[in-house]
Amino acid sequence: MDTMGTLRRTHYSEQVDASLEGNTLTLAGSIAKSRDLGSMIFADLRDGTGIVQLAFGDGTDPAVFEKARTLRAEYVVLAQGQLRKRESPNPELPTGYYELFVTDLRVLSEAETPPFEIRDDLNVGDELRLRYRYLDLRREGLHRTMRLRSEVTRAVRDYYYSQHFDEVETPMLIKSTPEGARDYLVPSRVQQGRFYALPQSPQLYKQILMLSGFDRYFQIARCFRDEDLRADRQPEFTQIDMEMSFCDEEDVQSVNEGLIKVIFKQFMGVDIPTPFPRMPYPEAMARFGSDKPDTRFGLELCDVSDLVRDSEFGVFSGAIEKGGSVRLINAKGLADKLSRKAIDKLTDVAKTYGAKGLAYLRLTADGESSSYEKFLSEEEKASLRQRAGAQTGDVLLLVADNDNVVFAALGALRLALAEKYGLLPEGQYHFLWVTDFPLFEFNEEEGRHVAMHHPFTMPKEEDIEKLDVDPGACRAKAYDMVVNGVELGGGSIRINNPVLQAQMFGLLGITEEDARMKFGFLMDAYHYGAPPHGGMAFGLDRFIALLAGKSSIRDVIAFPKVQNAGEPMSGCPDKVDQKQLEELGIELAKQPD
């Protein structure tokens, strides 16, 4: 193998164009593929910005030509030569009209045959790709996504700087304050028996920064949660985190609408209209069955509880009597596609969300079929059809249960129908703010109220007097940014009154002793002057997935974890030496073989 010597790269692939024709260039990268045609040899050189064809032939130094014969996929090379037009252009490549006629070739590193080809359309399982992630990342599509992530992160920083925000790093080793997902714990060697936690978010520290006189803060923050994984979750993830003082909800929303407008214009060429619509939480649930509604299509929920409240059909009337509801979706024009078999599959979907079943009415030109109408009176049938706007060609899908189940089941059915039958318009981005969330939700298992967001969220001023008498009726000054059914970020206005904060802890069942132990430093800080403040955080991974058109955030993270929270390439988590455990004062419980 060769060394670089004094040869250094002068250009990247993406810079190759007509302006450089005839110039001497030095390119560096890996060989994507090579073709030996006898008197001519061609090789595609790939760097982080694209591909350029290398050419060897008549006029090439014999030693360089023989070295070119040894080129194989993934060999790392430096190539110097003259840029010229290709005799056979490749219009599919941005650089496909030019090639580098090589005069000096350095093979810096050879490579074994990779376990899969380095190309975007490969059909290889995730396990193999992640095991050899360093090869997977060489693929042009994935490489392009990671570059997009880098460029978006820079643009985010530039935007917040332009809005007078200061970037401040908060600690990675913090006090454990478990109130939601499990913390990742880090043992202290110096103070044995004591532990740090990795931050689930910078929440407490960014509030402290507001109390420290930093009116506007942001951070590209690494966060950690020890929770089960799915497509949009990872044990470690990145937030675009921000906080500002002397603000209300509209101020925070306006600043962050500006960020979205800048990012989508710069990277998608799309003008996002602002301000975004505001939709109260109760409306989002009632219309879409979700607090992150996809408003690009219809199929909205319809409440028919009042029409069947006194029905002799116990499935409907019984659910209402127990405090639940009966709601439906009118799948307009889908009767020909929603056969009985297809409806059975939708029933299975509804059942995964707790529904006991799915009632239906199918109206076709050939007749009608229903699972429930024979149990209803003529008046009930007529009023229900009228409320739903039912016509020939429609299918009504009904769920009767407590509201949580009804919303979850019909919300999921709505999305399943849209995806299955092509109701999702391409290239549209429907942004909105979901507001007026409940301040609390009741945890049946623990028998107490828990914070729907976190215990530092400010109640609506008009609801503060209800805190002690009817906490379930209190609304939060909280807001989520939603686009196309995805929660892109969320936040709230924070409590800045120590008396109100103590009251909140009490309502959440957090004793004064526990509150002091977990949040004492924040409670103390409140007593030294706390400006009104609020903020929010975006999931950067989810944001990039949206921009790149990816369904999973694993496709926008360089080294993602998998279902068991492991990282296949390095093999972590793994065992550690006994000596390390002894230094930390840790003894492992014996595990069964």
C-alpha cells in the first residue's frame, strides 16, 4: 500500500463541473466499483459528496495502469489527474459528463469483499446492516441523510442566534428525579453508593438558567430514557431545546413557527404559512381521536351517543350508561373496497386499542349489511344515518366504550384507512398547535393524579382556583406542535411561583420531603426572583426523519440502538471487568444461567 506523501485532496466530487474541465485535480475516497476493459480501466471514486469516474488508458503511466488493475470495491485511494469530458456520459450522475484521467494513483488501504454491496437499493436485513454500520453509512442515501442532519442542525443554531438566544450546555451527569420514564444511572466511584443520572431532558437546568438572567437559551441536547423501543423512540436521542423569559404561549409559539418556516424553506423549498392553526385538546380528541391529529384528510369522528343513549341495544346504551360514548367514522365511498373480510381486519386493529369490537353499516348499490341495525328502532337508524351523512357507497364504523378506548380505536382506524386507501396527499405539510391540554391525568394503578406533561407546567390562570376542588378540570398552559399526525415538539409555560409549585407537588402526591430531596435547588431558586418563562423541545431525530421522508428515526441516526436497546456494531451493552465493579463498590446480583 502507498502513503499520501505530499499529495493532498484539492476538490470534492460535488465540485466537479464544466468550470474545472482541463484542470489538474486530486480526489480522495473509496472505490465504488471498477471495470477492466483491457486497454481501458474505469473506476468510480466515491467520497462524502458524490461519485466521479476515474479513467486509465492510452497515455497512462504503465505503473499507474497496473496499479489500477488491482482496484477493488472499497479500496481507499488518492487520485490525481486531468478533468476531461466523458465519451459516454452518465446523465443520472451530477458529475456524469466528466471523468478524471489519472496520472498518479495512491492505494492507501485495501479492503476485503464487503458482506453486502454499498448501494441504496440493497435488499439486506437491518441486523446485518447495523452490524456493519460503518459500511452501511457509506451508502449515498444514508450519507446524504446524515449530511442533511448536520446542515439542519447548523441552520437551527443560526436561527436561534438571530433571535438573540444564547447556546448553553447543561450537565450530562445530574441528580436522579424519577417522575416518568426510568433514568439511566451512573455510579460514582468517588462517592460510592451514590449515583448520577443521565438527563431525560435539560428541564430543570434550563429553568434555572431563566432564573439566572439568561433570557433566551437553546441547546442541541443529548437525552436518555430507559424505556422500551419502537420506530420513533431510542434510549438516547437529541432534542432542540429552548427556553425564554418574559413570555406567554404565543411568544414561544411565534418564535418556533419562525424556525419551521426557515427550515422548510431552506431544505424543502416549501413556504409554510404562519401562524399555525390552534386546536384545543378536547377538539382534537373529539374530531380525530388523537392529540396529534393528521388534518390532511377527513374521516373525522362523529359522536352519536345522544342518539342511542336509550337504545335497547345494550352495547351502545351500556357504554353510555357507564360514562362512555358511541362514536363513528364514515368511510365515504369505500364500500366497494371495505369487504366484510377487510372490516374484520379493521376490527382486529380496533381490538389492539382496547375496543371489544367494531360495529359497521355497509351501504352498496347491491344492498346493505350491518352488524347492529337490527337491534335499533327505525327512528334510531334514521337519525344515526342522518348524523353520519350516510349515502350509498359509504361504510360506517362504530366503537362503543369509555372515551379513552373510543378515541384510541377510531383514531387508529382513521389512520389505517387513510394509509391503506391512499388518502394521504403527497408533499403537503399541515402544521398546527394542540393547546389546552389537561393539567393532570388520573393514574388508575397508582390511584392518584399525575402530571400530563411535568410538574412544573403552569395551569391556566382561570383554572388555578379549581386546583384543590376539581383538579381533573384544570387545563395546562401547554402546547404541542403537530405536523401530519406527528408530534414534532412540545412545551409549556412554567410555574414561577414557589407557593403554587408547592401546591402542585402536593396535588401530585409528592410529599414536602420528597420535593425537597428531588427539586430542592429549584424550589430555593424560586425565592430569589423568578421571571415568567416557558419553552419547548423538538425531537431532532424525528424532525430529520420528517424532512428526509423516513418512517423510522433509526434511519437518521448514525449508530442507532435496536429493539433490545443494544448497539449491534460495538456489541454494547456488555459486561465489565470485576475490577471496575469493585472500584465502584458494586456487586452484581447472581443471574440464572
